[in-house]
Amino acid sequence: MIERAGALRRLVVLRHAKSAWPEGVPDHDRPLAPRGLRDAPAAGRALADGDVLPGLALCSTATRARRTWELASAQWGTPPPVRLDGRLYGADAPELLDVVQETSAGVGTLLLVGHSPGLADLVLALAGDSLDDGAFDRVRTKFPTSAIAVLAWRGPDWRALLPGTALLTSLLVPRGRRP
């Protein structure tokens, strides 16, 4: 059941853009691949075009997530504050929700930049319904790099966001143009 009391809030979930796999580089330090360097700005433009710019961003400390944030947010006039959080790297859905629930009640739209499978599992756990009948199957099958899921819900603060209380309003995978 979708929560009806409280302010309208949106959680925007962005998986990092396509990363490279250079030999000898630890997973946490992997950079973006050429496709990721094209797709991350496209994700930023998609967020602006969809009018879902965040008031705060929470971003994994992994290089590929940080770079995705930098390139996406560079597409906006004034990027919101970002908080790098090491807990987002490798987190599962319950751990991600714990971090999200710490967000100040004054934040209406929160952007979470991180990794799969945790992000996909979080979207599936939080969404009690979807505006697109096929969205759940697409998230279950694959939440690809640069994928964006927008969840909307009403609540007095972020601690009230619980499994099944949100509506999946949008699911897209922006891609940048090849040179």
C-alpha cells in the first residue's frame, strides 16, 4: 500500500555508468569506460529533462560512482550538495535503506548513486506499485549501468520510507552519443 500522509518525496536511484576493468586495479578504484564517460552526462541531462533534480546526493566512494556523479551533475546549473558514503559500496538493499533513512526531512528529492545488485534490490523492495507494468520485470532482469529509477512516496521524513510504500514512477537507461 502506498503511504498517503506527509510530503511528496522522491528517491532517484542511479547506477554508476559503465566502468572499465584495467588489469591490477582494485574494484573500488575502477574508472569509467569510454561508454561510461558518454552515458554519465546523458544521465544528468535525463534527470534535468525529467525535472527530478535532487536536493541532496548520496554517492558511493568507488571511483566509477564518484565520476558518474561528477559528469551527471555537471549538466545542471548548480549541483546540489553531495555526501560521499563508503557504506554504499557493496551494500545490499537493507543497508542502502538504512543510509537513505538518515536523510534530513528537509530533503524532498534524494539521489542515490551506487551499484548493483543492491540498487536493483532496493528499487524492487521499496516499490509497492509501478506506473509501468513491465518495469518490475525489467529491473529484475537487469538494472544496467546508467539506469535511473524514480520512486515517489509520501511521508513525514525519510525514516518513514519502508518496503512496499513507494511508487515506481519512471525507469530509464540514458545513453550518450558515440563520437
